[in-house]
Amino acid sequence: MSGPVPRYGDQHAPLAIAHRGGAALAPENTLAAFGRSVVLGVRYLETDVRLTADGELMCFHDEGLQRVTTGSGPFAQRTRAELDAVLVRGADGTLAPIPSLAEALETFPEACFTVDLKDRAAIAPMARLLRREDYGRRVCVAGAWDGWLELLRSQAPHVQTALGWRSLTTLISTSRAGAPVPARLVQGRFAHVPLHLGRVPVHSAALVRRAARLGVRVVVWTVDDPAQMHHLLDMGVDGLISDRPDVLSEVMIERGSWPGEGRIGWPDEVGARG
């Protein structure tokens, strides 16, 4: 490692977060996707995590394998060895292996990870993994139910979390109504807000202000259109999650809000297969 271990959220400028590693650039949730984003200078990578049949934490979104891989059937019924024979398919037809969360953290030691917890059974293994300080400092666990996140914090108190869905929807509804926000919402440092719920826009300047008073930073997903990126950044959101980190980096460079730390580096052997 070339420098001190970063801590998730220490950056004051808006966070640029690559959704599923940058799903529009390479097979989603793979080292190839993470690497493409890292080469752009992206320091925050979002991934989903599920547990294999033999207890391995893997970077994968769906319950089933069929949408994006060369395999089929329920993910949770496969062992790590079985999944090693499965490849993730990118939009351009390139293929890449499914990595473990530990592999992702180890391969990109200067990147921070937003981990979307997809499986309740993954909580205890996640807590054990994140007890390693150089891993736990770099991770924010998001996208799960409040009870899941409470259980994770009880097992790994130093790990940062975003608001669970119940807390998030309460924050959104109270912001719209101008009502007091329950104190329990401050259990997370980040609110990962979807761009829309159905056809209804969720983000608003009032939501950003209300969250800021609670010490919660608002991050909006999934934003791929540059005009929309500019609009949300003008509104004062604290970060954007995008399938197009290349576009997001251009927008933030144009605005003068790109961290400008250069490249982390991408090992030559980490990539997709043609």
C-alpha cells in the first residue's frame, strides 16, 4: 500500500461512486469494472454482496445467475468453487470472473467501497471481514433493512452504514411534510436516495437540508445523464452513484470538484476477457 488507509467519507467534495463498479464500462461487480473506474481516478466503488453456499462473501447483485452470467440457477445454492467456473457478461459481450469482497478490497487498497448487503446470512461473515481495520475503515454498508444494519453494527461497531430503507423512507416523507425527524435516523451517516420511486422524483433541496441538519450526507443513485448530474450537484447533494463513472468524472472536472489525486493504478492482470 502506497499511503495511509483511507477512511470512507473523509472526502469533503461530492463523492463520485461507480455503481456496480461502473456497470456500463465492464461486466458489473467485477475486478474489471472496479479497475476501469479506478483508472479514471474514481475512489469510491459500489458493489453488491451475497453469500455462497459455503460461506464466501461475493460481489454479485441478483438472486439468480441467469441475467448477467454464463451460469443459471440460484446464486445462494452455489459454492465458491462452482462460481469460479461462472463468468459475468458485460454489455459488450466481454466476460469476467465473480470476485470475492476480500479480493476487491485487497486488489484496490486505496479505494473505498459502498457495499449493498443483499443477504441477511451475510451479516456475520461481513462483520468478521470488516473487523480488519484496513478493510473496515474503507467500507460503508448500505441498501439493507434497518434491522440488518443494527445487527451488523452490534457485531462491528466501527463500520459505517447508510440509512436502512425504513429510516430512509421516513426521512423522505418527513422532509416533504416539514415534520420533525425521529432521532433514530442518525444511526447512519449516509442516505442513499433513489432518483425516483416509481415515476415520482425523491430528491429535493429540502431533503438535502434536513439530512444535513442530522449529520447525514445525501447520495443519489443511479444517475447517468450529465444534465441531471449537474442539477443534483447544484442542489447540494453529497454524492452521486453512476453506471457511467467516465461521464460523472467529466462533469465533476468541469465543475472543479474532482479530487484530482491521479490514478490509483490497475494491475495488468485484472481485466475482462474478450
